[in-house]
Amino acid sequence: MNPLKTIPLGMSNFQIKEPWWKEHAVGLAERDMLEDRLTVEILHERKDGTRTFPGKYWIPKDVALKCPVDWRKGVKLHVVPITSLKEVSDD
């Protein structure tokens, strides 16, 4: 689990290079949760080049803050289960 794999983009948008497989979760830095709605994109690709988790997802900040905490390199991360993420619709 490496906090450097979580890269915030702008305000409360996260790009995750690789999820935490053992926990089936992503780590979101509390310091980067600046809005009430957090947007998450998981960039991990399978060997054939397709994304393991295609699309973008979101989670309310208050829900993410209730997830378990893990400290990595002095960064407070909330371990958010992938199943808690909701897919962003195109409408």
C-alpha cells in the first residue's frame, strides 16, 4: 500500500494507479478531500490494456471519512472499499 499511488487532481478528484488488492479498496488522503463529493478514477490496466475498473466513480466525503484509517509516510489515508464507490453516470 503506497500513498504515492493516490494522486489528487484539482479539488477532490483522485486518480488511483493501483488499488489495494488485499483490501479490495483505494486509499484516499484526507488532506485532499476538499469537496463534499469525491471523484475517483482507478487507472489500473489488465495485460490486454483494458482497465480493471473502467469509468469514474464517486463517494460522498462524509462516507469516506467514516472508512478505516491507515497512515502511510505521514499521510492519513481512508481505506475506501471499491464496493462503496458509485459509478458516475453520463447524464
